[in-house]
Amino acid sequence: MTFADAIRNSSLLTQAFKNGLQALSPADCQHVVVDNTRQLAGSLNLEDALRSSYPNPPIWDYGIGHRRAAHGEHTSDFVYWLEVHPATDGDIEPVLRKLTWLKSWLEKSAPALAKLPRQFVWVSSGKTAFTQRSPQAKRMAEQGLLHVGSHLRIKAVRTG
């Protein structure tokens, strides 16, 4: 299933799919570098799409689809679940709460999206000011959260 199909099959997201990186705010888009934009499979502003249905939980920011392989008619899309957030020691716990909520929501409410291969990524919206060896940073790694600094670079991959 493609990223776009998985979004359209999730009841609260049917209208949330955007081409390229159009779902990202202009400020947040500056934190994403894409080697080959033709390999983008679209984007989703999860927070905007879900805020009216979930007014209180800490909602993750974005999903970005990337075409990783193409074999004839079949395309396998990869999802970068992107959180753009300040990066200090005090911000680790709030981001981990968002990650916990996202994982739970995906499994319960968006199983098609949950089945796509994925990476949970935190991009610093400003200066990174936490230590990589802190207990919180170790928890990030245990939860599968990758902090990439101030930019996510989506590398081009060979298809076909």
C-alpha cells in the first residue's frame, strides 16, 4: 500500500494528504532536505488533521512518505514520522509523550499507516542543547526515536 492510500484509508485523515512537502509549514519545511523530490510520496500534517478530534493529547507533527522501491506496479513507501520541536533536556519527555501517543494512535486508528515501514525522527527547531548520553537520550533510543539535529535529510534511493 502506498503512503497516500494508507492516509486515505484512515477515517480522520481522508482529506489530509498533500503532494510533496506541502503539508509542512514553511518554517518546518526549512528543516527538511530531500535529495530527489520525485521520490517523495506526499506528506501529512497530523496535528492539523487530528486536533479537532483530539483536542488535548500531544499530537505528533508530520508524516512524510518516501518511495523506497519500485517493482513494476508495486511501490513500497517508507514514512518519516517527523516532529519539529525545541531540543533541550527539558524537551525530551514531551517529545517522548508525543511518540507514545503516535504509536498508540497508529495501531488503533490508522492500521494501514502503522504497517508501512517507518522511522520516528525529531528535528530541532532551534539549537540542540541536550546531552546524547543523558538517561532521557537513552530512552529516546530505546523508543526508536532518532534525533537528527536541525535538518532531516531524505536521501535518494535507487528504484527498480
